[in-house]
Amino acid sequence: MSSACKNIIAELNRGDKLEGDNYDIWYRKVQYVLEEQEVKETLFHLMEEPEQGTTAQHIRDQEAYNAWKRKNSIARITLLSCMQDDLMCEFEEYETAKGIWEALKEKFGATSATKVRRLNQKFNDYKKRPNQSMRQHLRVMSNMIRELKTAGQIMSDEQQVQAVLRSLPESWDHMKIQMTHNDNVKTFEDISRHLELEDERLEAARPFNEANYASSS
């Protein structure tokens, strides 16, 4: 398995499991995993167990079915393991990967006004987590913007910038003030660049600050 695929699996199992609102990103990522596992075709192809027999054709049919059955099992387990627990319990009743895939598409694939409102609220209320680097945090927000765009909701540059500022913790209040009064910060890319540079500066200064604290105490 390639390192890229392993990284995607790690992301899906660590924090990017399907929870509903992230379906548009999740279904792309999980397809990469299934393709790497050489089982992606089971999402779109179903086989029924062939009739028993001893002819060469019967044997070939049985071998093809056994191969499909093995791939279906791998794909089904992969899909379920990449969901949040409540969704896993809901969809484990499906015996085929194709059945799960189609049910997920029916439930989460259609764009609705309710879904757009939910995505909007999630984006506007999102806060940076203490264990996230700034780059990770901004990547999550970038994914949300993409999900909203896919759902037909285009966020203006100002809306994107303001949402990022609201997402920052109190320890970043100095940057909120600077960015609010910086006329050069007009887009998501602009504010991302400034925040990542500040994050790097803070990380570089941390050993020095810790050393000063230790010597003073």
C-alpha cells in the first residue's frame, strides 16, 4: 500500500470519519483507499452466487464470485470503519459495499436547504482546537469552504476572512486586531499566509521563552 494511501486511511480513522456534513470530501478520500486496495469496483458492481456445477464454466463463475466476495468484504469493512460509530451502526445492516455506497449517497449526497444551513453554521461556529497546528486548522476551514461551494453556497472573501478571525482563540487576539486593520488581507489565502507565518514565529520563539522562564524560576 502506498504511503499516500496510508496517510488518507490515517486521516479517515483519526478525525475525518464520515459524520454527514463532510460527505462531499469523505467520499472522494475513501475512493482513493478502495482504489489502492483494488476493490473500488465493488461500489458499482454486484454479483450473485452462481449455480453449483462441475463444468468449466461453472468453475469459472464460482471463482469470479469468490473473488468478488472477497473484494466486497474488504470494501464493506473499509467503508464502515471510516464512519463515526453511530453511522457505522446504521449502515452495517447492508451486506454489500454497493448497498452501503448507494444508501450513503441517497442520505447525504443530495443538496438540501437544511444541509446548506448546517454547513453554514458549522463553518461560522468553528473554533481552532488546542491540539491543532495553524496549518491543520486552516486546512479544515478550507475543506468547509469547498463543501459549501459544492453545495451551491459561495462564500464571499470577506465572509471567509471574518470566519477565520472568529475561529481563533483568545491567545491570538493580537493577530485578530492586526488582520482586521490590514488592508492587504482580503482573501482566505491572504489571511492563511499571515497566520501561518505568525504560527511559525511563535514556534521558533517558544524554546527561547521557555528557557527564560526556567532561568527566572
